Amino acid sequence: MTTDLRMLVWTALLALALPFIYLAGLTLAPGGAAWSLGNRAEALPGVPEWAARAQRAHLNLLQNLAPFAILVLVAHVSGKANATTAIGATIFFWARVAHAAVYIAGIKYLRTLVFAISTFGAVLILTQLF
């Protein structure tokens, strides 16, 4: 398996793991366990802010996962995967890990910087497709 594909798999695993972080926070809120087993028609009051940030970090990762996957898969299928795409995929993955950690911790400006770094990783892959 190429580095590009490996980073795609690891990014998918990150997307699968992040909900467990915010679900832990939801269960800490009063009535959280009953709420999570119900229909969730109303917002749960008392959710810790870090859990809400974890949920937003997960949503942000999901919004960026599809374009990243498309870039990695097109590079792989077209035979254009190379050292640059591998570096781009690696940058994207580790920046997304950092983004989740920084987002959950609530570090505002660093979160934006790390997001930009992950975008740079995706752009590196894109540059190899043209």
C-alpha cells in the first residue's frame, strides 16, 4: 500500500474515532445517556464546551475527507502518486490530527493555522495531477 493510501486509511480511522470523544462528553451532561439513546429531537443542555468543539472538529474533518480522498485516489489511479503526493497526504493526515487536538483544546488561532497546513497538504497532491 502506498503512503498516500495509508494516510487516507488513517484519516478515515480518525474520522471514525472522533465521535467517541464527543460522545464521552455528551454522556457527562445531565441526562446525557438517556438523551443519546433517545431520538435527540432537542439539544442536550449542559454539554461541556470541549465536547461541542470535538463534534465540530469531527464535522470539519468529514467535510474535508471527501476532497482529500478524491485527490489521493485520482493520484493513485492515474499513476501520478509520487513522493510529493506522499508528503502531501502525510502532511494532511498529521495536520488533521493536530487540528482535532487543537480544536478540542479550544486554541483559536492555532486551529486556523493547522487547518491551513492540512489544506497545503491537499494542494501538494493537487499539483501533481496537472
